[in-house]
Amino acid sequence: MQVLYPCCCGLDIHKKFVVACVLTTSADGSVQKETRTFSTMTNDLLSMVDWLHSLGCTHIAMESTSAYWRPVYNLLEGLFELLVGNAYHMKTVPGRKTDVKDAEWIAELLRHGLIRGSFIPSPEQRHLRDLTRYRTHLVEERARITNRLQAVLEDANVKLASVVTDIRGASARAILQALVAGETDPSTLAELARGRLRSKRELLAQAVIGHFTAHHAFLISEQLSHLDYLDEAMERVSSEIEKRLQDDRSAIELLDTVPGISQRAAEILLAELGTDLSRFPSAKHLASWAGMCPGNKESGGKRLSGKTRHGNSWLRQVLIEIAHVASKTKDTYLAAQYRRIAARRGKKRALIALGHTILVIIYHILTRREPYRELGVSYFDELDRQRVEQRLVRRLERLGYTVSLQPAALGSKLAA
């Protein structure tokens, strides 16, 4: 095979050490191999950089192993041509599994150009990703604490969650704080309701009667404090994200035109994708990278599985959330597509398909810099009008009707 990189290095990265194998191809075609092991401490990694420079190494490949590759990549970025390969694509030869052999195998693959590098965004985008992903963790933690809070109330037989919609709302919060402070009178607690919840004061008075002890008061006090901290942390992180996306406000506004995409979802999309999608030749490439398209596994002329691959789990998660919201919108193309697919393939597959469609829409919006154009709820009916007419006629005939279709007059259409 043709040698593309005469002097290259393969890195087998672990938590405590890195095995580096450098392959140097001389003019007569002979190959010299040098292997060393370095600690993952910064000083040792800098020593590895000096060693690689002394050998004339130009290209380095590594596996995307957990999070251990990130500090090594950050240190080598800008000094060498770096490739981060999918570990699934770089499996070593069976029966020859050692750390040294792994590094040698990676270098051999790189030497012949057989490693396809993963997409690694710029440092600024990586930092933005860290912020949006941390905010997602905070949101998930807040949901867990809210569930624990409801479990404590159930243990005390306080049925507040059966009356109020949001246990973290203003009315519920006021009632919980009064319970923690020692208030036990049901009428007094019910009077703390605000807004439309005041019409349910009698039901609230019954709901707050329970076996509320000092143990429950302590737990709820701690959980309310934890929720306050999480809300404040989310607000600080969101402010930092907005500050870093000041130059991309136009992209957020364009994404906001798509049904189901909120400002938070648009921020996550920009953090995971960036604004420059030229690295993806087409929307199909982007959907494949994100893991939002059917899998391709076939053998012997039989299709074995259409299961989607993992892809970018963070992007996939937010696309499913957007699909959930878009499926419930009224008179939209996306909602019509969801109902159309869910009737035949089920709700889960319909959400994946709708997320794929939304990702394709996002690709065209960011590449063309054009807002979303709504196709309408009747788009699919207009697309296959004849098929719809035949299906509806057959249904009416099965019910015992004789059907004759006549086109409506122009005046009737305008009146309708």
C-alpha cells in the first residue's frame, strides 16, 4: 500500500500513561519503529512533544478513549496534524492485544492513510459545548431533586402534587415553606395560593393534611435549598452562554423560526454543530454523523437491522426534545409528518424520523441563511391527493355509501 505519511505516530492513551509508537519510512522503503511510554502528567507530555519533534514526526493519530484523549489533544493541537479516530473503526488484529501493539497498529493505519478523523470543533466551540452540556446536567439534577421532593411529600401523605401543576411554582413553594416553618392549619396554608390556584383552596386545604413530621421538614428544607442553588447555577451558566453567542444571534433567530426550537435548544444546536456546516458535504452526511438516520446492515441480500447508530448523543437528545414539542404543534408540516409516521410505525420511530427532518431543516437554514418556511398541515394530502381520495372513497363505500367526487366551485372554495 502507498505510504502517505513517512513519519507518523500512533498514541494509545490511558488514564495514567500514553504509549507512543513512531514509524519512520526511509527512502529505500525500510521502516524504523520507536516506541516509548510517557506519563499523562503535563511535564511528561511536554517531553513527549520534544521527542516527537526530534524524530521529525508530522502526523499523530489517537483513539477517542473516554475523556482521556482530550488533555493530550489540547496539548498537541497546533503542533502536529492530529486525527482522532473512532475506536470501533481501529480495532487491532485479534490475538495481538497489548498497549504497545495498539500504538503500533494505530501508527500503521495512519501511515497508509486508513484512519478517518473524527470531527473535532474549534477550542471556542468545545468550551461552549462544555457549558451547554453542564447546563443540561443541572436541568436533569433539578428534575431528580424535584422527584425526591415529591417522594418526601408522599411519605408525609401531603397530596400537594395532586392539586398543583408545578411543585416548584410560587404557590407550592409558599405552602412548602410554611409547612417547614411549622404551620399546620389547612385553611392558613390554602390561603397562600396565588392566581388561578385560589379557586382550588378547598381542595388544597384537604391536600395539605397529612402526617408531616420534623424529619419531613428537614428533608424538604434541604431539597428546597438545593433547588435554589441549581436555579442560580443555571442562570449563571445561561448568562455565560448568551455572552459567548453574542456574535451568533442571527443564527439563533433563524433557528427560532422552526416549530419546537426554543432559545435554549438553539444554543445547544449551535454548541454541538457550530454555524459553519461546510465540513458536512450534505444534510445526509450530517444526519449520519448525528446518528439520526437508519442503520445499514445487510448480508446475503437480507437487511438485518435498521437500528440507528449512537452518533452525537447530546445532539440526538435535543433533537428528540424538539421533535416532541413540534409533534404537538397545530397546523404545521412537522406535526402532520409525525402523525403520518406514528400511525404506521409507532411513536418512537416517528420521533426519530421527525428529529431527522428537523436536522435536515437546520442544515439548510444554517447553510442558506434563510428562515424556515412552513409547508402547512395539508402538504402530504396535496402531495398524494389521488391516493387520499381513493382511500377515503373505499372507507365510505365500506360503510354503505355510494360516493361520487365532484370538484368544488371556485366560489365555494373562497366561501369555505
